[in-house]
Amino acid sequence: MMVGEIMNKRLSVLISSIIAVGCIALLVGSGAVLADNGLHDQESLTEADVCAGCHRAHTAKSLKLLSAESEPQLFCFVCHDGSGAETDVVNGELVGDSYGTMGAGLRGGGFSKAKMDIDHDGVIESGNVTSTHAADGVTQGMMWGSGSINSEEDYGVLTALACEDCHNPHGNGNYRILRGRPSVMEERETASPVDVPDEVGAITYEITYTPSNYRDLSYVPAELDEWCAQCHTRYNAPANSGHQDSGDMVFAYRHATETIGGGCLACHVSHGTSAAMGTYSSAMLYPDPNQGAEGSALLALNNRAVCLAQCHSAATLSED
């Protein structure tokens, strides 16, 4: 073998090694370990091929070496809009069958449409969303109930929320690759992370219901309430909170969340709902009344029926 050929071969090996190490560094720098699914599931840090699912080393189209022309906070939608990943979070349904039935609605709803049983009648159908969590990283919304119990007229903080503020795209082994500490929570640096364990066995994203048309919440990890409360601090409440003044000027009497099955998700979905509100339920005000009517508030059923259909029966209420 000629000297030139030997040098070329060594150079080729060196370049390959540098590329491999560079991709592994991306993963290690993000604290990647075993994660959830798809490109976010690395069985070992040596499987650097997954880097190419999102990044380009020299021909990136946008910040963070991302492969598509997109604002970084919107990059998740490049795949999760039905054109790549099996979870179409824009339209709230599965477009593959690896994690449930193809065409089924997602448990978290969607950001443009949601496919769910909003009438509590056993019919699952798609509809335009009526409320969503913020997700574009630009639009500011109120993080209701953030902060500590206090006697001031404090409703929360305005914040712009993106997918990666709640989820770790490189994986961390948590349920739905949720960050232990959301990026936008107050006092993040001094807070202890809330790690939510992933599902045991087959992971499914399909929304399901019981024979009585109640939303199946058996998949909800017990730690999820505490996780949501990292941002919505004052919404998290123990038993008897509806009968005891918390001392907060705005969030005085509160529905318990710590003692009900499913916690926050017993009533709400995480991404967006298509539930509609009637005459009285649509006129309910936000905690800050200057912002007007609250609307569907990520509730899983029409007309705030989560209260009556999901938990409190008419017979029980008539006895009060």
C-alpha cells in the first residue's frame, strides 16, 4: 500500500471517529440515558446514528445544528405534526400503530385538534381545540397559581412555553421524557427534581375509556401531580382544602388534587382539549377577572362535566 493511500485511510478513520465522538458528546452533554421512544430512545450512548434524526454537523438549517428550517422552539412540530413521528400532537392522534391503534386519539389531546369523548357518551371524535397549553415558545400565557401562598393579589406569572421546556428531547428515562424540573418554573435552580417513572411494559399513547365511558386513568403515575405543581404551585392541594382557607388572597379554597385518582389528569388533559362549555360554564371567570371568561380550561369533558360525570353523582349532590 502506498504512503498516500495509508494516509488517506487513516484520515478517513480519524474523521469517522471525530463525527462519532461529536454525536456522542451531544448526547452526553444533554444528560441522555435510556429514554422513551423513537429518536428519544437510546439503548446505549454508542448508537450515535439517532443524532442524524434531528441534527446536521456541517449543513444545519437552523440554530442548535437542527436539520430543518425552523425556530428551535418549534422544531418538535417538524415531526410531530403527522409527517414523521407516529404521535401527531398537532391533530391529537396516532398516525402509526407502534404505541396504540392507528387513528386513535392521544391521551394528551392536541394543539390544533383533539380526538376524545367530550360528551361522555362513548363516541370518540376529532374536533377543533378550545383551549391548549402554550407551546410555540413565543406566545405568553399566564402560569396560573405559580408561586407561594401569599396575601397579595397574585395570580401567577406570564411565560412563553415551548415543548422542550417540559420534555427532554434527548431522553432521560422519565414518563413522557418529562424534565425533572420544567425550564420555566420559578426558582428552578434550587428546586429538587420530580422524576416521574415511565410506564412498565409496553408504552401506549392511545386515550382509552372504561366500560362506563369514564376516561381510563390507570396509566397516570402518582408523581404526576407533584410534577404539574412545580409550575401551578398553589393549585396542588391536600384533602379538606375545599373546607379550609389556605390564606392566599386569590387561591383561598381549593379542590383537593393530592387525594384523587389521576390527580390533575382526572379533570384535565395536558396538550389541548376540544371540549365545549355551555351557558354557565363558559361564563366562569379566570382567577384574574380582568382577563375575562376562562373557557374550557383543558377540561376533558363538555360543560365542566368532569365534576358530575367523572366524580360527583347527581344522587350524592341531592343529599347535601
